[in-house]
Amino acid sequence: MPLEKIEGFERLSDFCQTFKLYRGRNQDEGEDPSIVGEFKGMFKIYPLPEDPSISAPPLQFRQLPSNSIEECLVRVYVIQATGLQPKDANGKCDPYVKITLGNKSINDHDNYLPCTLDPVFGKLFELSCSLPIEKDLRIQLYDYDMVTKDEKIGETVIDLENRFLSRYGACCGLPQSYCLSGVNRWRDQLKPSQLLVRLCERRFYRRPVYKQDRVFFRGHQYTAADL
């Protein structure tokens, strides 16, 4: 199940929502509307007090990210698929992976897995992209066929921009070096201190104060012995 469908993650649209833009022309009844683009944004509507001496409601949009282009390395881990739709006469299919991101694509046609509906790929693919220009990661499975044209089995599209901007940490990755044991055991992309700073920025807390072997945060102190 994709992260976007897991309850509690707000479809990873907590920073902004995506609104489809449709072609402005009349269409025949029953015809699918033509989507020509997307608008990403967020609207907040709240009443103002009638008494001008009362303070206005607090601002809703703070700590906005930079609107510059972000160069990103995208790692796609394709582990396995289950219960694929049969495409061959023998009730099986010969699946392989095809990935598209912007004008870049990876076609793993030569490494198809023969006669299976539950393929185990266990592969890692890497691509680079520029957000938000290249935001849609398209992962497809195709059925290899020696004689006729390869047939698409299915696909999924991941909005990388939403994952990049979400406060739920939908970006994954490992640092170049990390500890497997001890008080410094950590394998996240960001250090705990960096994650704590992000939390303070989102909730408008005072930043933690570090002194020798302890840290003071929101009226409490923590030491290495507390870990």
C-alpha cells in the first residue's frame, strides 16, 4: 500500500493540495474531461472579529519552504509484486520494470522474470530529477513477449514533490556513515537534532539548549542516561 493511502498521513498533502486543471471547452456527454495541468496550493478561510481592537487570528502559513528548484537523487527500490494479471496463454506473465521520471527512463526489458505472477525483483534503480519540474515518478510493469508487442500489466505514479514537502518524512535514505550500536545508533537521513529543530519550527517551540552532556527542551532536561 502506498504511503499516500495510509490513514493518518493526510495523503501526504498536508503542505498543499493538488487541484486538476481542465481544458476550458465544451465536451460531449460521457467524454472524459481533458486534464491539462495541476495547481498546487492551500486555502485557509477564517472569520475576522467584528471588534477591530481584537487581535486578528494567527497566520496560517509560516515557515514556507524555498521556491527554488531542488536537485534530487531518487532511489527506487522495486522489491516484488503479487497477484499480477495473467497475460500469456499459460496463465502466467513475464514481467519486467520500466521507470519514467521527467525525460529520463529506465527499461529493464532484458531482465524480465519468466512465467510468474508473483515476481521478486529485489532491485534498486537511481535517477536524478529537478523538483518541482520533474515530480511524477511513474513505475510500470510490462509483460515481455518475444513475438508481439510487450503489454503493460500495470503502473503506479508517485508525486515526489508532495513527499518532499510533507512533514511526515516521506523521503527516505541513509547517511554516508552511521552507528549500529551505542548512544549514537541512528540510520535516518537527518540527525535527531535536525529533526527536533524541524519540530520546533512547525509547532513554534523554542529551540533546545545543549549543555555538555544534557539538553533542555520545553521545561525538561534529558541526558544520555535517559536514552
